Amino acid sequence: MSTPGNGNVMDQSLAQKPHDRLAATLSAKMDAVNALIRTRMASQHAPRIPEVTAHLVEAGGKRLRPMLTLAAARLCGYEGSHDEKLAATVEFIHTATLLHDDVVDESGQRRGRPTANLLWDNKSSVLVGDYLFARSFQLMVECESLRVLDILANASATIAEGEVLQMTAATDLKTDEAIYLQVVRGKTAALFSAAMEVGGVIAAAPEDQVQALFDYGDAPGIAFQIADDLLDYQGDAAATGKNIGDDFRERKLTLPVIKAVAQATEDERAFWERTIGKGRQQDGDLEQALALMAKYKTLDATRDDANAWAAKAKQALSALPAHPVRDMLEDLAGYVVARLT
Amino acid sequence: MSTPGNGNVMDQSLAQKPHDRLAATLSAKMDAVNALIRTRMASQHAPRIPEVTAHLVEAGGKRLRPMLTLAAARLCGYEGSHDEKLAATVEFIHTATLLHDDVVDESGQRRGRPTANLLWDNKSSVLVGDYLFARSFQLMVECESLRVLDILANASATIAEGEVLQMTAATDLKTDEAIYLQVVRGKTAALFSAAMEVGGVIAAAPEDQVQALFDYGDAPGIAFQIADDLLDYQGDAAATGKNIGDDFRERKLTLPVIKAVAQATEDERAFWERTIGKGRQQDGDLEQALALMAKYKTLDATRDDANAWAAKAKQALSALPAHPVRDMLEDLAGYVVARLT
């Protein structure tokens, strides 16, 4: 919103981060989505539900997924209100996934705050997650589109299958980049691409545009996850809210490690087998792991991959109509990887 | 099926348990449902999924919920195949709920066998449960009925809300019979009633029949859960696969205890507060709890309640057309509580 004395609005908007500009452009819609989220996470008889959910939903997440749904609908000229329900749907699915992830990962911290399973217990995280899945299901049914339901059902299955695959593949040194990609698609890209696609579907956009929306969602989701993997070894704990090397300590075969394992000498392979495969870690192992990643420049290669996926996302946008929101999505694809530099 | 030398088929069928007679009547359909369950629980890349699921699905459960869907559809003259998908759907939802329940309850045994969270880990139970929810969602979308989706979305929310409510209400001595009933509706009756209702909806049955199917599903679900509560204190561990007094040790305010608390003297209330409210249990407490239940005859009163709900179920059937399946459902309602005598 422009207010007197704000100076040149255009200059100001250029200085904003892309998701802040998207948020400003879609602010009326996002207010409606946030109101819907608060209404639907209420429970008349089980106060634990809004307590746990509010802890996550109000924790200052960027609401990236619901914004993508709203952006896709806006870009395709949608003028109804089902986009708000679908935006709340994807945020609920995302929040439910986080709750279950924290139980699975036995995490103690998310977004710089203690996790729900630490503040309450695993039971609350499992059951409130289930409740949010059910609530998201009710919201999407209200949109009365079988195609939307089909997209979100398939995305849910891809997400869940990816999570299980990750669990078994994570400590197995045979996990290669192809399996990694499949896990990542499930873990991140599936919900991003579904969030975009349903926005186009309710707008009754032409098929090539719906496909472009899916493609745009798929690629930065992957770029985002690869960036996350990198930041786990390179990030600033204060800024990211994560501890350096968490993935290593949790024996996760993320992309920088997979690339190092692929080039490992016999001794180095034994090191990875002991620390990741067997989980017998000792003091100095994280430093040794970082040294091996430096030796093969796998953090650089991981950054290159993230950038390549971000470029694919921008490419997908060319099938969509010229629109200020399209420009913001293009900037957003760049921004996902810009945090890496 | 009648084979030569089997003697009087009618006599034989009368001697069978009602769910065995239902299973025999619906056997071709149930074979199709079982094949569908096996196909849909497969996962190309994550073998952990069919491993965990098979442990539960093949464990010899009675498949009561899918049978209810098939029975409702048959009773209403349905001749398509969507009933098979919906039957597999409710079994997947049920199985997913069991997987999450075992994590929440920290159970070690179910149906006389070690639970999945003990054989594998909590992660597998949480994530494979999520996968089955997603699979069930895909199956129901394939039936292309928004009303069916609406019923199952609402049932899912009632189930999840009931589970959370149970978690917070279970050890709170203020939990009365009304709250208990609400928890039980979520825990058991919601899926039974939805299983029946969707069978009628895909058969395009008249509204009064759809309502009767819902009512029939609601009541024995409650009778069944009340019977379960009773058997936890009175059952035969070898037959039920449960240990006597599990609910007491897990500090669950089930109906026999709620009735005893409602009539407790000051000293007795202090006993319940210590053992259930605070969970500070010692040797001899289970015996003392059983003595208090005997003093107030709460096990008898609980049995009366179960019988009253079973009678309500039979009553609901009167709105449905005369049919051999209707007779079996009537017997089934009686059988749910017959195990109590």
C-alpha cells in the first residue's frame, strides 16, 4: 500500500524481496487465507489443536505455498474465492507434514523455535497433523472440482511415498542422484507444483498454461531443497534457525554427500560407511566430512545444480501470459537460490 | 458356497458368526477388495510400505468396515464396482489410524502380534500411515462423487478431532459420559457410519435409507467401543490379544472407570486421581480399581449401555428394504455385544 511520504513506490518495490512483493500484490487475498486458516484450525472441544497449530502457523513462515496458489490463479485471470480455500489447503498440508516430520526426525528446533513435539509431545504432533490433513481435505472438497481433488490426492501420495523412501534411502550409500531427486520431488516439489497447478485449474486456464504452472512449481521446489541441503553445511545457524551439520549427525545422505561418495577413494568410502551408513560418529567427523566435500568441490557442484533448477523454473514461465505476477514469480525463482551466494 | 456332502446349508449358515455369513455372501466382492488393497499398498521404490502395511492388513482382521460398505451397497441394489474402491478406502483409513494409534499409545501388541512401531520404528508407522491416507484419498477420488468425498472428509476430521480430544480428556477426571461419547464417535463410530453411508450414496439410495445406513453404522460402532472398554477389564488375553488392564495402566478414563468416578467417595476419588489423573501407580492398584468397579457394578452398567446401543442399531435397520443382508446386519449388531456374555 502506498501512503503519503513513502517516496517512489516503484523504487521501493524493486528493493523488496520477491515474496514480499508477491505478498503485497496478493495481500487482500492472503488476509482472507489467513482468516480462513485461523477459523479452520479451531476445534470446539480439543484446545490442543489450535495451540499446536498456532505454534507452527503463526511462527512467521513465508506462506510461500499458499501464495503460489493465489499467484497462479491471479495470473490466469481467476476472480472467484476458491483460490483462498485451496491456498489454505496447501498450507494445512504443509503444516501437517512439518508436524509429522519433526516426530520422524526427532527435531528440537524449526524456524529458530522449539518444535511442537518438544513443547508438547509426539502424540500431539502425530494427531494434530492428522487433524490438519483432514481439515485440508474438507477445504478442497468444498471447491467441488474433481480434477483439483485428483491433483492433491496424487501430490499427497507422492509426498508420503517420498518421505518413506527418504527414510530407507537416507543412510544407504547406494542412494544416487536419481533416487535423491525422487525423494526431493516427494519432499518439496510435489506440493509446490500441485499448489501452482490447482490455481490454474480453478481458473480454467488452457492446458499448456496448467502444464507450465506445474513445471514452474516443480523446478524451484527442487532448487529450494538442494539449497536447503547446502545451507545445512554452509548456512548461518542464527539466520536459518538450523544447526550446521544437522543432516550429517542425522545420517542423511544429502546431495553434497552423495556427490562426495560417488567420487570417494576406498578409505573415504569407509569413512562415509562408518559415519552415515553405520552412524558410528565421533569427534572430528563433521570436520572430516566438510574436508572431503571441499576436496571434491561438492558444495560448489550442489550450488550449480540449484541454480540450474532455478533457471528451468524461469523457462517454464514463458508459456504464461505477461503479467506483473509472472515477473515476480521469475524473480522468486532466482531468489530461492540467491540465498546461496 | 454349497458343496456336495455339506448337509443342510441353512442349518450350517445359522451356526456361522454373522460377519462370516456376511463375508460368505459378499465373498466375490471381498476378493476384489483384497486384490485392490494389495495392489494399492504396493510402492515401486519404497519396499518398507508394503512390508509394514502387510503386517497389519494380512494380520487377520475381520475387514468389518469394508464389509459394511459392500453390504450397504448390496442392500441398496448397487451393481457397479465403485463399492470395492470405497471398501478399500475405509480399510486403508482404518489401517492408517491403527498405525498412528500404536505410535500414540506406545503399544507393543495388536491383534495378538507385535505392533509395527515395535517391529520397525515410530517413523515407519507415522509415514506409512500417511501414505495409506493418501492412497485412500486417491481411491475415493476415482469414484468421482463429491458427496462421497464430503462424507469421508468429514469422517476423517471427526476421527482426528476425537483422537486429539481423547488424548487430553483421557486422564482428566472431569471427563464425563457425554465427552466420552464424543471421543468414541470419533474413535470408532465415525468410520463405521461413513462406511455404511457411502455404500448407500453410490447406490443412489433414497435419503431416508442413506440416513438409516448412517444410523446403523453409528450405533454398533459405539456399542463396539464400549464392549472393547469392558473387555479390557474382563476379557481373555489369549482370545482378545490384549492384556487385562492395559487401559488402566495407560491411564485411560474408559466408561467403566468414568462410571466409578462419578459415584466415588472422597477416598476413592483420591485413588482415581492418583492412579489415572497423576499416573502414580503401584502394585495392587489394578486389583483395587477392579474392586471399585465391582462395588458400583460399573462393568454391568457398561454392558447394559453396549446392549442399548446394539438395540438402536437394529432399530435403524427397519427403514431399509427386506433383504438377506439386512438380516445379517441385524445379527451383526447383536453379535458385537454377544461377545460380552
